[in-house]
Amino acid sequence: MALPKQRHTHYRRDRARKELELTPIQTKKCTQCSSPTLSHRVCPTCGTYKGRVVIDTTPKRKTALAKV
């Protein structure tokens, strides 16, 4: 198996590791409910986008199936 001829410098090692660094996801507050949401996305809590209701988030009733 091949071995490296020389060691990598600290700078080169750290620069390679910097590529793996993750940045936290940037969120903003919803204008209606003030919950954190992603930018340019519908709020999952209240279902609004740019002041309009886009998704109906009211809980749906479960109907009991009648046995035949």
C-alpha cells in the first residue's frame, strides 16, 4: 500500500477540514404567528405566505367507518 512521502502542513489540513464545516440554517419569524420559518416558504404552523393563507392548517375530523 502506498504511503505519503511527506506530511501535509497544518494550514493545508485545516483548509481541507474547513470544507466540511456546516452553517446553521437561516430562519425568519412568521409575520402572522411569529414562529421560525424558512425564507420564501409557507409557514408550516399557520399556513400563510406573504400575508395570505395558502394552506388550510385546521385539523381534519376523522370519520368513523361504519361496519357493513
